[in-house]
Amino acid sequence: MAAPNTSIIISTYNRPGALSKVLAGVAGQVMPPGEIVLADDGSDELTRAVVEKLTAQMPAPLRHFWHKDSGFRKTKILNQAIAEARGNYIVLLDGDCVPHRRFVADHSQLAERGWWVQGRRSFIREHFSPSFQPSRSGFFNWWMRGRASGLFKGVRWPLPFMRHDQAQRGIIGCNMGMWRKDLIEVNGFDEEYEGWGLEDSDLGNRLYHLGRHRKLVYGRAIIHHLNHREIPRDDLPSNHDRLLTTRKERRVKCAHGLNQHLNND
């Protein structure tokens, strides 16, 4: 199968320092994506300044989609970014997760019709996150010095470890690869998730219900999460109930999702 045309979509909100490191990681990819799309959930001008400064350094066209800050509406801006994406394969990345230099190449190699890919994440300890440099900070060295955790998830091993499943554990939206056509089939993210939590699990389950199994991979498609203080999780109980309904009813499509932003698909 020919390599997919990859759109990497980076979600961000008011973490310009972290975003600059993520974009530096994207700039250093051995296989650049076809495009870079920022899904910005209402960041202030500091983020816009970072984007304007770094756009010329990117190895592919960078587009910045923004909406007004009105609470946690990540699902809505992600759907807008997916609707505007030009690639046939979507890789989701969070704006506080620095990709390994083979991140895009690995996702491209793992892409397969009928599947979606779940990569893992390692962690840079919060105190050291500001000094982490994508091109110079080797993860293993940082782990040895106690600056990072998640060794098995943070090193590109000679051979990957992969599991094929439809399990609940380990669904994380900061490192997912899937065909844009499949995202259209499930209607993208459910925009009724307006607070933090489980919107990615809901999407993963609807892909399962569509008949798409998951490739859960270690040692490939690696990202390093720049740890920070947790955001409020007040909406988690109601989001958990919504996820249980999706699973119980084996929903494939959400009612309020991607189709609101599509034009000609």
C-alpha cells in the first residue's frame, strides 16, 4: 500500500512554550507530514506570536484554526481542523507532546486500511520540561538522570511491541493515527463533551463499533509529554456517563460532530 498523505493535527491551548517545542519536534521529522494543522481552543496572542515566528521553519504548510475561548471546547476545534485537513490520514498530537524525529514516518508505516493506531507517551518531569530540547535532549539520558519516566514508552526499540485489540485501556487522544474517511464515518469527535476527559475514548469506541480494530504500539510513533499541572476535571463524571452510553448502545456516529463543519465530503 502506498504511503498515506498525512495531516498532523496539533491541539493547543495557552501553552506557547510547550507548543514551540512541539513544533520544533515536527520541524525535525525525517519524513515531514503533508501539512501541519493547529487546532487552537482559544489561546491568547502569545500562542499566535509563536505560530507566526515558527511558520517559516516548518517542513510543510502550517495552518492555524482558532475559536474564541469559551471553556473546554477541544472537540469542536478538532472537528474543524479535521474538516479542513487535506490529507487522507490524520495523526492527532497534543501541543504539549514533543514527537520523536521518526514520529510521522512511524505512523505512515503503521497506517493500514481497517485499523487505527494508538501510540504511547513518555513523560518529562514538570520541573525539567522547560529545558527539554527536541533536537538535543536524548530521552534515555534524561531517564537515567531522573528527569523523565516511562522508559518502555519513550525509547524507539530495535523491534516494536504491538498488540491488536479493541480494548478500553490506553486510549489517549494525544497520539492517534486514523484514516480521515473513518473519522467522517463516525462523525469525528462528539462535541457534547465540553469539559476535559474521555472525548478520545468515545472516539476510539465508535471506531471499534465501526469495525476498526486498534494497533497499540510501543517502541514506534513515540512522543514525550511535557508534564504540567492538571487542568480541572469537574466534568469527568458526566463525561464518563456519556461514554458508558456510547459503549452500551454501540454507537458509531455521534449526533453533534464533524458533519457540522464539512462542506463537500
